[in-house]
Amino acid sequence: MSTQTMKEIKSRLITALQPSSLEVLDDSAAHRGHLAADSEQGHFTVIISSAHFVTLSLVDCHKLVYQALGDLLPHKIHALKIKIVK
């Protein structure tokens, strides 16, 4: 399940933000026993760099990432850590 969600996260971010670098990590195993971790939802980290971020504040960069992932939250993504690299 998490592998499919990771592919979906990558696909959406590539389409929306054309990142120069992108890494998506599945952190779900670190949260075993947590209610959402035992469901269909996952915990993920996104490390991303994009030309779209150059003039934006960190908050606005995060907003773009959340907009790209839209309906995956909270149905497939329970927790998302975002690291913006400028």
C-alpha cells in the first residue's frame, strides 16, 4: 500500500512542481502501533527542490506541496514531513 502511495506522491509533485530534486521516504514503520499507522494511511517525508520555490516563503512552498497532494490527505497520508531545499 505505501509503495503505491509513494508513487502517487512522486507523480503528483513531479507534475505540479517539476522538481529539480525529489525524494519521498516512507516513515510508516517508525510509527507502528499508532492508530493511523495500522490503517491504510501512511507517514511520509518529502524532500524537494523546485524552481517554483525560489521567490516564495517557506510557508508558501509548503502550501504548493499540500495543493499538489490534495485528496491524498488524510485518506492515504496521515502524516507528512516536508523539507524544502532552496
